[in-house]
Amino acid sequence: MGRKKTSGLVKRGDCWHIDKKVRGRRLCESTGESDLGKAEEYLARKIEEIRQASVYGVRPVRTFRMAATKFLNESCKRSLARDANCLKQLDAFIGDLEIKKVHMGTLQSYIETRKGQGIKSGTIARDLAVVRRILTLSARVWRDENNQPWIDTAPLLQLPNWEDAAEPYPLTWDEQQQFFKLLPDYLHKMALFKVNTGLREQGGLLATMGLGSQSPRAKNLHFHHPRKIGGL
């Protein structure tokens, strides 16, 4: 007859999961373990973390991966897919780190590795901006069950700028034609007008004319040019 397992552990597939009420709080999560003994050790650690937090106000250990997961689950920004991709890249470097240990020093390996892969500083800066946002939320917004922030303060992250951005250059007629083919009709007309006038949106004319929206006025506008515009 096998030994009795600890209450609160349920096996789903090959992995043990926790489903237990601890000090009035329901704990539901995967242990990530297929071995019962290791799963029981994991549960014991979680129970002790909750006890320490409840009795002594000690924060439970939270990794950057946990914070990144919370960020992705609670965000609804348009660029979330890009954020998820950059966090996937970062996970191999800082995913297992306690979130309070994430700073410029522990991010240096990621920065150097990406730089060695030929990634531009602008791309790395956008990745670090996501990390900075998560750390800021951890310090200023997110609270645990004892009303404590996840971390005391968010460290300063310096975004790299190696002045390695690609130099701007004028499009050839062929390049312009290829780009314009990808635009919907209302944006095609707006872009055609802008590249041939140099007009900036700050001037307010485009907004006044309704060119920035799918309005009948935008769709019915026609531009007449003294010469052929790149075959368009």
C-alpha cells in the first residue's frame, strides 16, 4: 500500500497541481512536477511563503516570469504581441530571477547577447522599455493579499543608444509602388498626396480634410499631377 499523499495535490496528466485553501486564501497553481515528493516540497514552500507574508509581512518570492505573465494576462495594448515576443527572448536570461533582482546589471547579459546578434539599439531599448513597465507596475500598482507592492521601488533602466540606426533614404519609384500596393484605398490616396506635397500632419490640413479616416470625402478625393507618379 502506497503512502498517503499530502492533501491539496491533484494530478492532472503527468503533473501535480495545487488546489488548497491556506490561511483563508485559495491556492490554485501547477507545481511543475511529475514526482509526488517534489510536488509536496513545492507545496510546503508555498504554504510557508503565505505564512511568512501573513504573520511577518514577508513578501513571497516572485520571479520576473510571474510578473511578465501577469502583465501579458492583464494588458490589452495593441502591441501586446510584440511585447510577448520580447518577453519570450528575455525569459531565458531573467525569467527565473526574483523580480527585485532585475536591474541593469542582471540585464547586461541580454543586452550584450542581442548586440552580438546584430540587433539594433533601438530594438533592445524597446525590449527594456517593456521590462521597465513591468517593474513600474510591480512597485506602484500591483499589490499582494497583504496590500504590499510586489517590489519597493523600480530600478532605473538606461535604454541603449549606440547611434546605429539605419540612415533614412528616399524610396525609389519601384519601392514606392510596392509599398503603396499594400495600403487600403483611403490610405493610398492620403500617402500619395503627402509624398508629393511634403505636407506634415502637424499642419492640421489632413485632419481638417478628413484624409485620416475612411470618410466619403477621403475616398472621393482625386489628385492630378503634372507628371506620372512612379506608375501609380
